[in-house]
Amino acid sequence: MIVSRTPPPPMEVQFIEVTDPDELARIGAQQERFKKNTNYWNAHAANLFDQHRGRYVCVAGEQFFIADTAIAAQTLALAAHPEDDGRFLVHVPREKLVRI
């Protein structure tokens, strides 16, 4: 086994304050779309887990897009809802796991 003894380079973090009203409106609209998709996921996801183990679910336009790969699920969602930049992707575990 090869082990590096060199410490990683320091990470630089920058915070940028956004003040442009148009950009703030765009960000707010994207967050609202994400919130709608998240609420849809929370309300309906329990029904998916047993049927779609090991698959990927992309949520866009308050709809599920299910496929065997992450790229395929995102492609389906983007084709159906190209305007929804609040979509997100979840992998459904193959096996049911105990969560604490």
C-alpha cells in the first residue's frame, strides 16, 4: 500500500455576497422549485422504496423519474421538465437498512 506523508494543500473558501436583485430573484425561484420537489418526495417516497431498490430517482416538476443509472434518471427529468433547476437525485439502497 502506498501512503502519502505529504499534507494536503490548504483549502481556500470564499464567501460572496449576492446583491443583484435579478440574481436574488433567480436564486429564490430555484429554491422554491427545490422545496416543492422536496415536499413531493417527503409525501410520496415511502411507496417507492420496496419497488425500486438499487435504482435512482430524480425528482423534478413534482414527479419521479426512475432509472438504473443516475444519468438516465436525470436525463428523463430534464427532458420532461427542462425549466426545473430545483430537481434532485436520490439512490434507493438495494437492501432495507435500519436507520437511527
